[in-house]
Amino acid sequence: MTSTDQRPLGSPFNADSTSEDVLAGLDLSGRTAVVTGGYSGLGLETTRALAAAGARVVVPARRPGTARAALSDVAGCEVVPMDLADLRSVREAAAHIRISHTALDLLMAVAGVMATPERRVGPGWEGQLAANHFGHFALVCELYPLLAAAGGARVVVNSSAGHTLTGIRWHDPHFRTGYDKWLAYGQAKTANSLFAVHLDALGRDDGVRAFALHPGKIITGLQREMTLREQIDRGWVDEHGNVVGAGFKTPSQGAATGLWAATSPLLDGLGGLYLEDCDVADVSAPDTPMDDGGVRAHAVDPGAAARLWELSAAATAATPLIR
């Protein structure tokens, strides 16, 4: 990816497009996709849309019973137990997928947490960075041979406009000097974007391309750790929990950009890009309001992406990318 690539392509879709719009007329029969978080919110919408288009979908799930119930009416869907915050669980899930499948065409990293109370996981890692980034990093590394075997796989990572809040806190990524739930979320979302940048650089010779995206503002289970009062004060919902904020999308509209990233021929030969509203995003100035869109330079910087990859590989002891 170069800075000149990070600009809109003139997609026929936009912020109002739905998952049905993006996949209309596409036949994904014979394709296999892994969708983390694929049983609730945007992940559930993504799973349903891919399965409706003919894809076989594997859903790693922290709550497998809940996942099976949510997906009971979705044909061609397999649930695999996995907790992104537990690397042993991630590796066990990946091993199961490797035994059951010979290739993966898509890996959609949709699962995530937002603005959680301070939590420490593993060897004391900050919980949002661990679940949103380290877990997905380890999963992709473990499944990379299957992605490379597909001969044209795409990895799509849900980031967020929250990445504008901060770059990677190299001096204190785990907030050992004081926790801020929104800065922790912002760092994790920057990490999601940088992960796609360097994964694409490493994987393109094997036909593995990666993209990060902002799905838009959507009320889903992602807000479950925020109080109703917090959401009201931010202008997102009314006292009854009804969405009143401007610019909010439906779940189908929120899933559309990820599905476009996974399937659009406009993205053939491209990768390492940050997307929004079913197109490539512009690079935004540091003082641009978050809701004005675009991606900050710190979230698509190749040098930072390589540095984060080294940090993540050392932390997780993840398998190197090999076929």
C-alpha cells in the first residue's frame, strides 16, 4: 500500500448500501469463510449474507451454545469454540479448522469489544488490545497456510473511526500507568488497521490480501459494556434505547463494507487499505472530526505496521506466516 492507493475508487455502493445490495447476484458456492463474532451484531449479519450467497461459513465463538442457537436456521454454518482473549483457545480452534478444511477463501475479523472496564488477560495484557488484536493476529497466523492455499484469499479486519483517538502507545501499550477505556479502544482499532497493512505486505505473494475498515456507527452488542446513560449522553439513543443519533446505520448497512471488501472485483490486485462506506477511504488530517470519515496516517503507516507485527509476534509467539 502507498499513500496514493488510499483514495476512493468510485464504488457503485455507498453508506446507505446494505449487505443484500453488495452481494446481489454473487454466487459464493464453493467458498469457505471464517467469521469471528459471526453470531451476533454485524458478525451475524455477515454470516447470514455469506451463507445466503452460497458460502460455507465457520464461526469461532466464545459462547458456542448461544452461537448455535442464533445460527440454527443458517445452512452451511459450522460453530467452533474459541475465545479471542485466550491464545490456547485460539490455537485449538485453528487446529480444528485446519483438520476440517484444506483452504480458506475469506477470513472476516468482525468480533470485538469496546470501552470495557479495565481487564487483564494472559500475562497481564490490556483486555481490549488482547481480544481485538492479539487474538485475531494469532488466529490469522495459525490459519495462514489455508489462506495461502486458496490462491486469492482476502482477510477483512473490522477497525473503527475510534482509531482516530490514538496511535499505538509504544511506551505503554498495556496501560500500566493508568487506564482509559476509550484510549484503549482507540489503540486496539489502530492495531486492527495496522495489522491489515503488514499482513497484506507479507501475504500478497501468496495471493493473500488484507483490508481494514470502519463499518460505520451502528448500535449492536458492541455497546454492551456501556451504560444506557453513557449512550444517551453521547446522543446515540433516547431513554428507551431507541437510536436517535445522526448517521447511524442498520446492521445490514454496517455489514456492507466488510462484505464489499471480501468480494468486490474493484479491489483485485489491491490490499493494505482502509475502507469505509463501501469504498477506499481518504487519508484525513489529524484535526479532522472523527465523524467526518477518513483514516489517520498513523493507522496506515507501513513502518508502524511492521513494528506492531514484531511486537505482536513476540507477545503471542505466533507461528510465522508459511504455506
